Amino acid sequence: MDKYNKKLLWAQGVSDSELVILEEQLDPEELFLVGFLKGFNRKNMMDWNEKELWN
């Protein structure tokens, strides 16, 4: 299993209370995955990702 799939599986199991504790410790890729799986729809995440990465 590659690193991305491991992070995806991990992010699916993060509870809301864990997220509050972990938020400051996560790298941007992990925050992106958790945020995406916690209810952002794909369009919002793509818009955010483009703004953050390309501006």
C-alpha cells in the first residue's frame, strides 16, 4: 500500500475531537485529506487547492 492510500485510510478514521487536537500537527496534505473526507465537496476543495497552490 502506498503512502497516499495509507493517509487516505487514516484520514477516514479521524474523529472531530481528534481533529481539533491534531490540526496543528498535520502537514498540508494530511489536512487536505481530512478536510475533504470530513465534508468538503470536490468542487470546493479544487477551488481552494488552486487558490492556495497557484496564487
